[in-house]
Amino acid sequence: MHTLMNARMKLRSAMLVLMAFAFLAAFSTTALGQCSMCRSALAGSNNAFFIRNFNIGVLVLLVPPVTIFCSIFVVLKRYKKADDEEHSTPPPMPPESTPKPE
């Protein structure tokens, strides 16, 4: 029982650190702008077709990480739900000891 609680605490603290790191990385000034290579590739082209295809390519490259993240989230959610159901079931009631009238 205590090992499960320790594992939960470690998982919570690891998730908290990971969320804080993700928050800081997402809102840093360098993360809000395009990378210099992408900016120079798009600025040097006046071709709208190229820019449109470039943006679609970025979205296509975004699909695998989002899929992996969502899959991990769903697995953890199911694990937590199964764990909660396992610990929330009440113990079985003892059979009644009084005889039934006949």
C-alpha cells in the first residue's frame, strides 16, 4: 500500500516538474517566434503555393507528437480509473447470522 502511495507521489511530482518545464518552454520569447531557417525560407519566397504547402507540412509534422501525447494521456487516465475502482469497492458484507422464518 505504501509503495503505491510513494509511486503516486513520485508520479505527481514528476508530472508537476514536466508541466512547469513545458509551460516555461512554451512561453519563452524564442518559442513564440519562428525559427530563423523557417523565417528565411518563407521570407525569400513570394510564392503563395509554397507558403501554403510549407504550413501544411508543419501541421503534418505536428500530428505524430500530438498522437503520442494523447495516447499516453488516455492510457494514464484508464490506469487511474481502474486503480480508483479497485480501491473504492466496499468489502463484501458478511452473511446474516439470523435464521429466516419459515
